[in-house]
Amino acid sequence: MSINIPDEIIPGRFLVQGTRPASVSPPAAAAASASPLLISETSLSFWGGIDPLTGIVVDTSHPLCGICVTDTILCLPSGRGSCTASQVLLELILNNKAPTAFCFRDVDGLACVGAIVADEVFSFKNDVCIPDMIHIGSEAYENLLKVKSRCNYGCILSNGDFLIGSSTTRVTTKLQSMEHKNIDSTQVPRPFTDAEQNMIDNATTEAQRMAYRVLFRYAHLGLTETSAPPTYLDITQAHIDGCTYIGPGGLEFTERLVQAQGKVRVSTTLNSVSADRRHHQTLGVPAEYAANSVALGDAYLALGCQPSFTCAPYLLTTEPAFGDQIAWGESNAVVYANSVLGAHTEKYADYLDICCALTGKVPAVGVHLTKNRQPQVILDATDMLDELLDAMADGDSAINLEMLFPTLGHVCGTLSDGKVPVLIGFDKNDKWASIITRDHLKAFCAAFGTTGTSPLVHIQGVTPETKLNPNLTTQAMQNCPSKQVTWSHCEDTFAFLNQTDTSNGENITTGIDLVALGNPHLSVEECGNLVSLIQGMSCSVPSSPPKKHPNVRIMACLSREIHAQADQLGYIQYLEDFGVEFINDTCWCMLLDPPVIPPNPDATVLTNSGKYAHYGPGLTNRNFRYGSTIACVQASMTGEYATTSSIASSTALPSWLAVPSKQPQSRSYTTFVEPSKDMVYLLSSAPQSRWMDSAGKSLWVKRSIGRYALEMVKRAAKR
């Protein structure tokens, strides 16, 4: 289909039909609501992307940054990133800051859930105006992009079609001249099936009935008149992302579920909330905000959820098994569960996650089904990764691989454009198997979930489904498009996350006010790594206990469970003595204001998280830098962070892969034992480091990644 100017009507289909003045006939209502168009070719994460209080786009990476979406028709390929899109839209609606309508290329359940909840739960409020949300498909959206410079206004017709024109006058005139009979027909939502209605009728509480209605309306989003009726799967567990407080709407929704006697039907963990529930006063969190956060958490606990309060539920003892059907919210956790653990979950929007937990069911759609877990696009990083291995083997430069994974994840999320990707390149050399850790994959998945829409990414030879089914990628390579992943992609991404220009190659030194670690929450291994790095950088002066710089705060988020495990190993006390401040229950995406965030608007935050480097500038309005854990520890001791911008090429690796140069020299080493993992961490200044098996036999010899190379070796015996 092509748009024939002056026809200017794009066939569409309602995902959510908004509220219209009942006294006005559909054509007149449509003309009366002609609104400015905001058309983008880039998907947008509502959380960290749109301020729910003002309606202004705050995502600094997005072309619409700085523009207010209120009372516009916002046209996007889809949402992306955070599961909190539904919360943001609900607050926009309740604050009267929402767009008049949304036009999506893809069916976007994340945003639609916010409108569904507004309709199901808040429609009794007279001033609630729910936006229309339509789907037009890929071909029509491509044509919309072609005419966006000529069409500045539009409206959604009562049958779901999209009328666009160069002015409000043109839109109104065009509508009045139409003689198409279907313009006067209202698109009727598809009714619930008999099976769905029976589940509603047999619900044991009003909360469960409400949850079923929201769940079923979500399941109907992608259906046409000829689609088969939806079916549902039983789940083994849920993880709730909607427990973060971003406004009164979410608290009221959850408290209504409690009042309606809601109880979860499966094991259900809670994501990070908006304040450390035990130490918010010490951290200086404003009393009203902390009280609302605690009240929201209490409401979810009253529904029967577990007090896990972590954005990394895959680090808990309750992690799902391969093939489990689950309902998880929190974008990084969803990507990790699908990709690394092999569990099956869609990216469940806030509010929908608790509805799944209350009913114990999910729609049998998306990556819950094996057929939909097949790769749809090839991301080929073979050349880039081969160059990296060659450089490591050559030993001419000290290489720190840590930054590769979040940077590459961010790139892959962007390049996948909503499709399930398979990344190839790590499978070409067996050496990668001895290098890649779960923490590497945690960082990769978090960054992928920030820019990607797909809840799943395969990594050939690394993630379980590619190992169990080698034909998975072979078949994809025969049938799917392929994109090259290059150092240029990674360099551009690093420059964006580090807020630096890559064009001049100059050394850039920045004063650091806050070092922010733990997004996603730290693992026990990462806590041990921090201890090792600090000891390594300070052991040249053993008589002086290592301390952070007095003008720098270094803060880390982690769950209560991981905090307790790290404390038993002595990591917490050591790190606190150094000056690390630990925060439980919440995470950096919720810590938005002073005093945790530096009060000076010109302050600079340094993080090793690709996710936080992406969202942080828009959430906090502070300057950000992006560097490795080594660089973070070093900056916490010196108060400065130095990077050298450089353009990557086929003959030169990015400068940010290099180990920071200002490290104290030492010839000593220290070991840290983690009995529960049967591992020992060896901090060594040896000129060569080895990955060793339990017999001490070298599996692969590589050059040291710096004077202080952190190795993991299997314990051969108790020490």
C-alpha cells in the first residue's frame, strides 16, 4: 500500500480505543480532535524517555528529545527498553499530559497496558481521557515516514483509520468531503471467548476478575477478525516490575487489588522499589516519596509477593529452570531469563505482571512458544571479535574485556530493530568459552534490553538454545537478513554512553563526583572483584589502608540476599572501610534526586553500566561518563576519569578496551575464596595469566590484562 496524497488515509486497527465525547458523532469527533503529528523512525522507551509530569521527551538519544508529546499523535515504530512504559503512560493519562493518540508500526503491548489499566480501573474518574492507540503495520509506517515533512496534523477515525494532512483545515475539509460509509462505523472490540468469560465468572475474588480482564484485553491486542482465539499457559513463577513508585496511579491500582482480596497464585518475586526500605532516612530520601515507595512495596507484599526487591532475580536461589514458563517484568531480567537461562517469558509490562501472578496464567504468544524463539536476524561480529583475540594473543597492549559486553549489547539491541537476533562470532574460537562469565552476560543483556524490543537474544555457542540446537543459527543464516557488527558501531555507542566526541582523538579528563555501581544489582562475584581491584591498586603502600577520594562518593546497589552472602565472605566490611556506600531494595534507575544524586547540576556521574549510562542523563539531568570497573575504582581514588576518544578501524581497537594506565605497581598477590561457588579469585602481577582446570593444567595461556590480572581458577583443594 502507498499513501496517495491527497488521499491521506492510512488504514489502521485499534489496539486500544480511547474515550470520545459521547454527544458528538464519530466524524465530527475525529475532526474536533485533529492534533499535531510527531513522527519518528526511532522506537522510544517511555521510562527514562518521557517525563510523566510534563510530557516532555527526556531520552537524550532520541530524535524527539526536548519535545512535549501532550495532545499530539505520537507515531513510533514501537516502544523499547523498560517494562515501565505502562506505568509512565498511566501517569501521563492521570496527569492529563498524554498524547491524544498513538500510532505504532508494531503491536506494542508495553504501552497499551497503561491505557487498558486506565480504562479498567480509573474510568470512573470524569477527567480521565484515554488516548487512541492504533497499529498500521510496517509498509504503511514506511510510507508515513516518507510524507512526514508534508503532513503535520491528523486524527484517528472511529474505525481505526488514520487521517493525515498538512493543516487542521485540510484534515477537517478532507473529513467533510468523505463519502466512505465505513467512516461512520465504530470498530467494535472483539468480545471475550466463552473460555475467557468462564474464567472471569469463576474467579474467586474481585481482584482476580480485574486481573483476568486486563490479561485478556492484552491477549486480544494482536488479533484480527480472522485470528484464532487466544489460549493460555500456566506459569511457575512471576517477577513484578510494577512495584516501583513513579506516581499515585500505580499505588492506587495496587491498593485496589489488595482491597479486592487479591493473592498471587505462583511464587512471585519483587523488583527493585523506589527507595531503600530500611535506610531511606539515612540516604536522605524525601519523606513523602519514601513513604509512597514503602506503601507500594507493602501493598505488593500484602498480595503475597516475596520481599526480594532486586532487579537481578536471576541471582537468587529462585531462578527459573530451562524451559520454564514464567511471567517476568524488568527488561534486563527478561532478556537474561530468556537468553541465558532458557526460560520462556514475554517482556511483561508493569501492571500486567501482577495480573499474570494473580491468575497464574499468560497468553500463549510470543517467545512463550518455541516457534517464535527462532532467530529473525543475524548479527555478525566475527571479524571484530577475531581482531580482538588476535590483539590479546599478540600482547602488545593491555586489554580489558569488561566494556565489550555492555557496549556490544547496546549495539545489538539497536541493530535488531524488534526482531529476535542471533549474534555470531563468539562461536568461531573456543577461547571465548573460557572468557565469558555470567556477569559479562548480565551486562550484555541489560544493555540489550535498553535499546532492544525483543525479549530474547541468542548468542551462538554461548546461550543454551544455540548449544542444544546447532541448526538454529544455520537455518536462520539461510532465511534471515544479516547485519555486520563493527568496531565503528561500538565506538559510536561508547561515545554516546560516555557523552564524548569521537572525532578528535584527544585525551579527555573529567572530575568525578559520584561512582555508581550495581545496575543491574551486583553479584557476589562482582563484590569480590571490587575488593581485589582495590587491594591491587593500593598494595604498593600496604601500611596505609585504601580509602576513596574525599570528594567522590562511590555507591553500589545490590539485593539483600547478595549483600548477606558478600558480607559472610568479608567483602562488605572491606568495601565499606574503603568508602563504598551500599544501597539495598532499589536501583539507580529509581534514584533520581539529591542527596544520592549530586545536587550540583554540573556534577558528573561515572558508571560501568551500559543501561544506566543510557537512562541516567535523562533521569537525573546530570553529566555521565561510562567506564570499566577498574576505571571506576581508580576514579573513586583519584577523583578523575580519563578517556581517549578514537575512531575504531580494522587495524586499531577502541581505546576504551585498554586498561587504565594509572595503576600502582606491585609484585604481590591475594586470593579470595568463594566456597559456595567452589572458586578462588587470584589477584596476580604475573606477566602471563592462565585459565586453569582443577589439576592446574592450563587451558589457554593469554597475556595479562594489566599488572593486576583478575583470574578465576577452579579450586584444587581447600586453602
